[in-house]
Amino acid sequence: WAKIQHGEFRRNGEMWRVRCRNLVAASGRLAWEKPTDFVLQLGDLIQGDCDDVPTHQRMLDDCITMLRAYYPAGLPFLSVVGNHDVRGKGANSAYFAFAEAFLSRQLGQPVKYPVVSFRWGADLWVLCDFRMRDLSPLIAAITARPDARHTFVVSHGPFTPAESGAAWGRLAGEKECDALRPKLYELLS
């Protein structure tokens, strides 16, 4: 396990050194140049794996502070949970305590995972913990706003099974979700 962590830290550190920073800088330039409603980050803000709650939350705060510097002040910065965000001892509770407070400030409304829903203009946005084993909170969030022009469901990974044997397919392939998937597909079609 230590070799895997070390390898991931090295690989992710290399990505951040140049490629990821350039991508974030390009995204930030677009937000300064064109009308932008909010920034939406799709998970894995941090590597995780620190096994210390205060350190984990400090990593999240440092990352958000660093990323927000690329965007206009006051532009809402939203993020969904990724698997690395909740990896490590105490990481799940550390992430959600941080994320719920942060997203509540960004959206100006109280939020609670596993599903965070909000209206932006005529559209409904639903941010989800992709590890949900019960799709009923997601379905409830969508059906609570039938007047939405468009509904956007955003998660780090899929709620639909991927190809057989794929890691994401296993995460999304829980039997508990199977009974509700047809309803979700119907709502999103």
C-alpha cells in the first residue's frame, strides 16, 4: 500500500507541477474574459491518504485557496466529492464537514450531502456523492423541481454501470441501486 501511495503522490505531483496548473490557469482566464456563473470542480481536490483529520481539512482549505486565486473574486466555486477527497483514516467525515460548510457559503443556502441541489436561473443543478448506494435522495431532488428548464446531475463517477469489470462499473453497479436506475433514467431522458 505504501508503494501505491508513494507512486500516486509522485504521479499526481508531476501532473500538478505543470499540466494541471496550466489547465486551471486557462480555465481562470476564460472566467475573467467571458461571462461565467460559477466554477465547477469535479472531485479529487486533494490526494487524501494523510490519516489525520486536521491535516486533511487543511489540505482541502489550501487547495481551495490556491484554486480560487485563478478566478474572479466572488465567483462561486463548487466542487463534488471524489474518491481521493475521502481517502484515508477520518477522511470521509473531514471532507464532508469541510465541503458542506464551504458549499453552504458558496450557494448561500444550507447543504447536506449525499445530494446538494440548487437552482441557477431556470436550471436545476444536483451535485452528488457518486458512492451513493441509494438513489432515492437523487430522485427526490430531481422530482422536487419539475419546473426546471434543464437538470444537470454532476458527480465524480457514474451512477450507471460501466463496462464489466471496470473500477467505476463496480462502484456504480451496486444491487441496491438497480431497482431505482430505471426511474432515474426516465427522469433524465
